[in-house]
Amino acid sequence: MSQTRTPPVILIVDDDWMIREIIQAHLENAGYTVLTAHSGEKALEVAPRHPPDLVILDLRLQGIGGHEVCARLKADPITRDTAVLITTALDDDASRLQAVEAGADDFLPKPFDALVMLTRVKSLLRIKNLLDERSQLQQRLEAVLTRHVDAETARHILDELDTQPVRSS
């Protein structure tokens, strides 16, 4: 019995409708499911209701800005593991540092080439998938260990796993 994989869900957050549509077209052509939001407020409404695998987030938004949106997504238990790719015309070190401090996983200055964007999207989704798999394995292992060994031994084994680096294939 084979499992069918659903395409990753990507949320595009940009107040420029043309940029949203261009990015959406590239992502849908690549086989991704795409949600869009025209503001930070809308993104914060949509993301917890339909948790995306990745958010492509502009920094310069009206109202709640991209840095704040990123920080709130990373603070929410529902969306904290969502990968965030920051896009912006601001290409200075301060903007990059602030984006990383807010929890961004990658930074892509505008204007960007569609192939570069798609490559970064694929890379971030691969990393997220590996982290999700690791988390699922740890949950399964925790369930097995707690049934077969005492809680202290199980916690010790799980703590050791947490210190091991994630290896990609």
C-alpha cells in the first residue's frame, strides 16, 4: 500500500499583488499548493488555520511588518516549525540580522530569479521534512521507551538524541 504525499503548502505574504501572483504562478507550476496574504495581519489569521510548510514573507508590509510576523509565527506552537523565507528589496546587513533574530530560515533579496527562489524553497522544504521526520521518530521512540523502560532511562535516551546532529541523505 503506497502513501500519497500531498504537495507542500506555501503561504506567500506580500502587499504587492503582482509579486504575489508571479511567485504563486512559479510555485504552482512547480507543484506546490499556494495560499496568499496581502498583509501581516492576514498572514497571522491564515497560518494557524491552515498551517503552511513554508512562508515566503516580505519584510516591508503595511501594518504588522515582516519581522513581527516572522517572530509571531515562530512563537506560535502551531506554526513554530514552519520554514520562513524572507524576501525584501532591503539588502543590508541590519535587515538580514533582524530577520534571522525574528526566526527566519533564509533570506532572499529582491529582485530575485525564479530559479533561485525555487531552489531555496526546495531546500527549506527538504530541511523541514527531515526535521518533521526526526520529530515523528522521537515521538514514536518515546512511546516505545516509556512502555518498556523507566521514565528516567527513557528521558536520558531522548536527551542524547536531541544532542545528535540531523544528517541529510
